Amino acid sequence: MSQAGFEQAGIEVQQKAVFDLLRGAIERVFAPDRVEQFLQKLDRKNLSIRQFEEVLGKSVFEQLDEQLARSGKTARQLYAGLSVSDQGQMRELYLTALEAVDQGLREKYAKIYRYY
């Protein structure tokens, strides 16, 4: 029996410029050389990494990503401006990124990775 890998649905992004700006911030924050800063920030703010909307509400991305900070928009504003389908794709991108973090870091920051 073969195992099928995850394949993202081919839903077209409706607000590409806004989506790309927020996606870029998430990708930069999750970059291997910067992700520990992000995890430390979540830990200090006592945030669960899986609560995307709460992370947005605490302005974590703006604090860690200069390009987003210079844009004049918050990550929360960008996310709110997306269509429902674009928001779903953004949450999926974020959740996929947090699961791709190095296992050693995930263990070190197990508290923020907990489901409860």
C-alpha cells in the first residue's frame, strides 16, 4: 500500500498582493535562521503556536519582520482583508510551516506546541 503525500487544493488566491505580503512575512519568520526568535517571542507572550488568530492579534509578525512593519499594515489587518478562502489558505500555510520546524526546536519549545 503506497502512502499519498499531502497535496494542497488548487484554489486560486483572490487577493494576491495582500496574500503575498502576509505569506512573505510568515515565510521569513519561519526561516531556519530566524524561527527560534519567533518561538521565543510566543513563549514570552504565553501564546500557543497553533492559535494563528491570537498570534496575529499580538502583533508578533510585525515585531519580527521589518518588511511587514514597514508596509504600514499589521498582519491582522492583512489577514482580515483576505477573502474567506484566502484566509483558509493562509491558515493552512501557517500550520504547515509550524509543523516543519526542526524537531529539536519543537521539543525545546514544547510548551507552545501543546494542543491544550
